[in-house]
Amino acid sequence: MPTSASPSREDLIAWTATVRGEFETKLREFVEMPTVSADPQSKPDIARMADAACATLRDYGAIDIRTIPTDGNPVVFGRFAARGAARTVTVYNHLDVQPAGEPQWKSHPFRLAISGDRYSGRGTTDDKGPALSALFGARKAHQDGVPLHIQFLWELEEEIGSPNFEQALRAAGDSIRTDSVVVSDTIWVARDKPAVPAGLRGLQTMLFRLETGATDQHSGTTGGAARNPIAEMAAVIAGCLDARTGRCKVPGFYDDVVAPTKAEIADFKASGFSVAQFKKDHEFKSLRTQDRLDVMKRIWAMPTFEVHGLVGGYAGPGVKTVIPPYAEAKISTRLVPDMNPTRIVRKIRAHVRKLNRDVRVEAQHHLMPYRGKTTGKHADAVRRAIQFAFGKEPVFVREGGSIGAVLTMEKLLSAPVMFIGLSLPEHGYHAPNENFDWGQASGGMVAFRRYFEELAALDPNPH
């Protein structure tokens, strides 16, 4: 446990005020590199980001700084070495971002906009802002002589499913050995309800494709005889999903789902989750259900079948009376324990073939679901650090999203993975006008500074 000589919360809050300008300058630098990993044209920006990340670690006093090459984008590594340290913690974040082509942006997505305590721009909350908060907390711990080695893994492919992250870890081998991992890429229940994931949903993405012709054809000349691939694709989607209830119609889809335990349900009920606030945070006009527990189960503990886009035909102004030659649906499923992506694709493919034998189902990337840890010394250290920084103990609930690197790190580093997320629902993960705020950034610096001291005080047994 930290001693009476440890800096107080007030001391650390005062310290964060002295580094605010530096934080905002660095956040601007990072946000204004459009590191969209899904866009091949962003490769030069991703390379610049890797160089800037290495330079930042070097400027802040880290050593052993390097980029770990992969078949895709590199992983950035660096560490703060401490005198007398018996333990090592690895901090994971990602520096790639989602595309930002939505017309609803109120400011340029790749120009940091500061309004009071709010920072707007793609990557501010997912995940460059939290990454910098963790870094500032680590630098402060290092400067204060906390006896803990703190190393960083910054990925540049998380938003496309971390396809080469395992390759990077295997290439690095024992040089990145660690006793534990902490991830800052998750969302609280609400501003006054800190949350730590007790699990992450998995993910399987797919493309449904149907081709019935070679070119657009006049609907007056061919309509009635010609097949309409968009209409047929809509029928296939309706055969897979009850759009009103959200229930997937694929036979066997729910066979492997492990329902939340009574203890988890109790945690859900005690989480402070509000349906009204959820609607407000995400700007929804209505939901499939208004039942509070049902909403929590749906977003944290149940699988989904989602339609993200339907491509084909004329999409310009007005109506162009053509029959298109093809249609493509962009589909994903969020998976919960013990669902297996390969089995799910097999079931969906068989069902789609029965609905329309000409529709091809192409599996894209997948992520396995993850069971988090809510007990033990690392979980207790997270609780104490968040309580210290924000004045409230976190709730342990499942996270609806996916982080591909988590299972890889647990497997290859043989170390427990914990979470100190800083983002809020209203920050807009993956949405237009994504934002972060100084209260979460500065609180995160304090939480990480305290967490590192908590880890240093643990017994030397790594687990």
C-alpha cells in the first residue's frame, strides 16, 4: 500500500494543472495525424505517428524505444526503468482511429478543437487522449521514484481487429516480459459511475454479396423480369434478423451463450445505469426496450446481429429508375462467452444459403469474447486507484465492445490484464464529434500515478 509519504490527491491534482498546456499540445499533435488504419492512404500518417510516438517516449525519459515491425502497421514500444523495481507493468493503448467521413462533424475531425475543458477531434477519446493520460501518469511516477518498471505497447491496428499484434509480440519475445498489463480503452457507465470491464464481447464481421447482372438496366425495359439484388438482399437480412426485437433468426445462434450469473446481474443493477441517460448520451430517439435491466443485458451480456450498410444501386439525389447488378450487405455479430466466431460463421452461411443460394457470405476479421477479472490484488489496486483519483469506487460490469489485443496479451505475456478506462458515453466512440475532456484526462493521470504506486507496493509474486 502507498505510505503516508505518498503525494495526496490534492497534490496530484495541483500537479496536473501544471502540465495541462503540455498535454493539450501533445494531444493536438497526435489527433492531427489522421491514423485511419482501415484506409490504405493513411499509411504515411501512421508512419509519422509511430515516429512521433517514439519521439514522445524518448523526450519523456523512456528507454529501449523502438517500433516492432509487422506485416501491417508497427507497434511502438518503450519503457521507464526504475531503480529497485521488482515488478513490471505494461500499459496498452492504440493510436489508430476510425474513419471520420460523417457530415455531422461540427469541426474538422483531424484538427483539435478546444472549447473550455472539452477536446473535439477523431481519436481524442478513442484512444489518444487516454493513452496520453496514462503516459503522463507514468512519467510522474517515474519522476517521483516509484520502484516500478513501466513499459508501453502502442498499437496502430486496433480499429481493424489487431491482425498483426500477435506477430509483434512474438517477435519481441522476452524483451517485453511483464508481470501485469493495464488497458485504457474502455467506457464508464456515466460520468459519476466509473466502470471496469468484467468482460468484453467478441466480434465477427462479414460481407453478404449478391450479383445478378453485369450493369445497371432500365427498370421500364427489364423490370418485372429482372432480379433485383437489393430487394433480395433485404429479404435475406430480414430472414436473419427480427429488426423490431433485435433477435437473430439463425438456427443455433444462441446455443453457446453463457447467461450472466446472479452476481453479475446484481452488479448490473447496482451500476447506476440509466436508460434515459443512455438515450441522451448516444442521441437516440427511441430504443427497442425501455426496461433498464434488459438494456444492460443487451449491450453487455447478449450477442448481436447488426447490419452496418447496404451497398448497391443508385444513391444520388432523386430517383434513377435502374435495376442494379449487385448488392452487398456489411454485417457483424458481437459475441459473448462461450461463442466461437468460426462456428457462428458456419451457422450463418448455412442459413443464408437456405434463404438465397446465390448470396455469398465472406467472413472478415474476428475477435474472441473475453472474461475479465474482478477479484484479486490487481483488481483491488484498480479499485483503490480509481477511488483515490475520482472519489468513487468503480463498478465491474461487462463491456459491450471488443479489444482484440487483450486476449493476445493474456496468452503470450502470461500476465493478468486489468483496465482503467477514462472515456464516457457522451464522448462519442466511433461517432462524429468525438471528444474528450480535461476532467477525465487529469483524473486519469492521477489514477494511473496512484495505480503504479499500488502495483509497486504489491508482494513480488507476479500473480
